[in-house]
Amino acid sequence: MGNVETLLSKGADINQCDAEGNTAMHFAVMTKSIEMVMLLDSKGGQADIANGEGETPIMMSMGDQHIALFFKS
């Protein structure tokens, strides 16, 4: 997580999309990293950005109870 914090401190766009439309939040959900989801959320990461397949991190989180509950709070 230190690398992410370093990039953000240097002005990286936390909601930047890759070629498939995924953001860092999408990847945090895909890897089931609640710690990263919480960090990204605290720094302004959005969970409602749809990727190229129309999926938001919130939608993708339904397979992980801890992350889904975090988004519901």
C-alpha cells in the first residue's frame, strides 16, 4: 500500500482508468483487498465508476461480504 500512497502524494489520479476501464478500486475489489479498498476510499477513490463491461466496484464486490458491507456503510 505504500506504493499507492506514494503515487497519490505525487498527484496520481486515483480514478484513472486503464484500457479496459478499470480503476484502482476495481483492482482492489478483484483482489479482495479490503485494506486497499478502505485506503482508496479514504483518498477519494470512487466505487461507482463503470468499467468497459459496465461493472462498478460496488457491483463486483457482491462476491465478498466484507467489501460489500464496507460499501453499504
